[in-house]
Amino acid sequence: MTAHTPLNASDNRHPLRDQLQQLWRNKTAVAGMVIVIVFLLTALLAPLLSPHNPVATSLHDRLKPPVWHAGGAWKNILGTDDLGRDILSRLIFGARVSLLVAASSVGLAFVVGTLLGAVAGFYRGFRDGVIIRVMDIILAFPYILLPIVVVACLGPSLRNAMIAIGITYVPRFARIVRGRTLEECAKDYVTAARAVGARDWRIILTAILPNCLGPLIVQTTLSFASAILDAAALSFLGLSGQPPTPEWGAMIANSRALILQASWVMIFPGIAILLAVLGFNLFGDGLRDALDPRLRD
């Protein structure tokens, strides 16, 4: 009798386990994930972590330097702004505002873009042409101009900033889903589902969209980084959160005149934006490498 060839243990591993291992081996992705988790926890636990009220003013304490600066006091570790508000407290609550805007705008773009892309790819024809032309029109606008126009029409507020950024990001998701839907519709399982009389939306929701999750997850993570930057840009222009809302972009805008006198008022919000964007970008790149079999080691 011939001995049976033992099965390779790696052949029986679940794909999700391989993806997680690939992600864990990517040190930059792990670093990005740690940064993202820190910012998420900071936003969720802001009332517990904040040492002071972020909107409370004190002219007696205005423009106090950080503790390591000459004359700094431990009461305000990162110093205070021109109204005596604690910089650290405003940064902590600013994380909540920035991540809320990013999550809401990206969530809106995810839902709308996914539905439009699925309809365009599944039905093709006239509906596909109309949807793609609308996406092309949105993409024709300069990167930040469309959110500025939308917010200018709706009025400056955090809610309108979320809507404006979400509209701008819809084509990103619609194009991804449309392309994957066209690929999936050419496969036998979709043809078989249609042959047995399955409803169109059932095929889309249960068969096609699950196969689009990989690139959608990556795009969502990378879009978070872009949304944080766009939210800061709109706040810098005075089109998003209004005073006294602690928002990183608005903090930079309000401290422009103090760059030489009290540089810390502008530097720390800039560092917060840099770290948040860097974390989401590193994590998104790692997810892309882990979810795409062509990029694995």
C-alpha cells in the first residue's frame, strides 16, 4: 500500500487568519493601527482624559507656555491659547470632532457610493451611463473646491461639512463597486442565481457586495485620512465647526497671528492632524497589502 501524502497544514488555514498574520507582520501597518486606536480611545474617553474644560476661558492664564518652556506651569502641560483655554484639553476634544466628521462623511460616501456603484455595474445601460457621468462631473471639480461650494450654499456648520465631504467621496466608492460588480456579474454563480429567479437586490446584497468588501475596507480607511485633512481645511477657512468648538483646523486658523509670539498654539494642532492622517494612511496601506493576494509575501 502506498502511504498517503500528508496534507500541508497551510492549505487548511482560513483566509482571514492569513490576512491577519500578513497585517501583523507589517510593522508600519501595526504602528498605524496603534496610532488609530490611540486617537479612537482619546475621542471616546475625552471627558475622562481632558484635564480642563476645553471651552473655558481665563484671561489671567492666556498664552501660558508648555511645561518644558521657560515659565511653563504643570497646570497646562501644552500651554494655553490667547483666551486662556487649555491646549491639551482642546486637542483631546478636537479628536472627537475630527473623527466624528470623518466617520460621518466617509459613512455617507460608503453607503451612497456602494449603492450607486452596484446599480451601475449590475444593470448597466442607461442607468450606468447616468451614474458614471454624474461621478465624472463630481471628479471634475478641484479637490477642495466642491466641499467649499457645498458648505457655502448650505451654510457653515459641522453637519454641512460632513455632507460636503461625503458628496466629494462618493465617486471613490462608486467606481470601486461598479468595477467589481461588472467582474462578478460575468461569473457563473450570478448567472445561476438569475436562472433560478433570485431577485436582483438579493443577488447584489448577498452575493456581489460581499466580494467587494476587501477594496471597500481599504478605501474606507484611506478616506478617513483624507476626510480629517478636508475637515481641518474647511475649519481653517471658517466653513465647518464654529467657535468655541475645539476643532484642529480652527485652532490653527485662530492662532496664525501668534506663530512668532506663541508658536505652540499652532504647532500642537498641526502635529495632531499629522499623526492622525499618518496613522490612517499606514493602517490603510497595511490592509491593502493584507487583503490583496497579489501583494502578499
